[in-house]
Amino acid sequence: MLEGAVDTPGLVNDVALWRGQILAADCLGGIQVIGRDERGAWKVLSFFNIENHPWAVDTDDSHLYIANAHHGFMQFDIAGDAPRITADDQSIGGYSVGITKVGNRAVLSNLVKGMALFDVTDPTHPVLTATYPANSTAPAQLLLGLPTVIRSKIRGDRAFLAGYARGLQIVDISDPSLLARVGEARTGGYIYGVDLVADTAYLADYEGRLLEVDIRDLASPEVKRKIRMPRGEAWDVAVRDRTAYVGLGTAGLGITDLDTGQTWVLDNVLPERALATVPVPF
């Protein structure tokens, strides 16, 4: 059952959970802090004003990690009463659209530069250690869209990348100065989202499909099933308890029973209104 819906100033591209609240990366309204009011209704409680289009967000208990479309990697200290910026690394360039933080590593996903790996051991001085592909600024690669990474997940010393036209890319990050691909699954589509559960990677593609990939053999991951969504493009996916939640853009939210393959679509949860004009980098 839908518990509620919250409208924000622009377009929300990513969310993270923090201390019982929802942090929503709104590319026009900064980071929107969403929670329940005294009556139990969901609402925007506060916001962090961040310029240049925050596109994705991740967090631990004390820090906020942001992929900023035009600023690259940003980090905030949120342990105190007021958020304090501790890093603003614009060296990566391109368009940063995804962020994943696990342990002392943060992976930034970039439409032009691919994947950027940061060491965040020192929260006041994150260090860019390597990018993948290493030569992602080559004109031929840019023309073909080869470097593009939309989102990522980290498991141990492996990064699983939603590699756009390259499908699922699996990268060894054990040596932070030398990132190397160890496997890939070409899917015949444009991969935008990835999630991991046990020995399976779940992929969302622009063709409106949810794909199950067996990753027991990292060198040769194998696509096992493709589930067609009833409508819309599949922009991202999260899987819990044999249920996949698929973001379908303007078509709404797809909810797929992974045992039966049946999908329901939840849409029209907000009143109709004119959409703001937003500079989308892809």
C-alpha cells in the first residue's frame, strides 16, 4: 500500500536513508530531507542547498556523499546540527550521476569519464586514486559512449557497474591505483541500474527490461532471465525479499514478483503539474 508521496522543487534522481529519514537528491532543490511530521504525514522537513545539480546521494552515519552533475564529488559532514562541506573535488570533470560508498571507498559514476574511485579514509581529504576506463577521454571512446557508467555497487574488492552500452562491467578494485575489468555481461541494451542479491545481479535497462545475471563466475557472468516491464524505460532497480522495485521514469514504479515474473505498476501518485525545465546531461 502506498503510504504517501512528497513533491519536491525539481526532479529527484536518487535517495538514501539516514537516521529514519529520506535524503532525496533533487537536481533543482539540493538535498531534500523527507520525514514524517507530527501527524505522521510524509513531508519535506529541511534541505541542503547545493548548486550545480546534485544527481545522486549516499551516506553513512556522519557523512553525506554526493555525485554532482557539474561539480563531481562532494562530501559533507552531517554529524553536527548544520551540514559542513568537507570536499568539493571537481577534477573528474564530465557529468557525475551516481555515487556508492562502502567502507573507505567511494565510487563515482560519470557519463564521460566512467568510474572514479575515491579513498575516503580521511573524511577531510578524499583522494581520487584511479578511473576506469583509464583512457576514457579518448575521442573515439566518447563518440561511442564507451566510458559511460550510470550506477554502481561494491562487493568486497569488486565493483559492479551499470555500463550503459557495455552492459554489466565487473571491475577489480583491490589495487586502488590500477583498476582492471575481470568480467562483463553484454545485454543488447543500455544499462542504467544495478543491484546485487547473493549470486545474482539485477539490471535495469532503457529498453524497459529487468535482467537477472548469474555472477557466480565473475569472469563469465551469464544473463539468465529478461522480464519485460508493462511500460516505460527501466532507470534503476532495488531488490528485497524476492521483489524487484523498478523505476520506470514517467511511467511510475514497477513492482515485480521474481518468483512469478508478474509486474504491477504504481503511477499517478502526485497531482498533475507542469514539469520544471531541467538540464539533463544525457
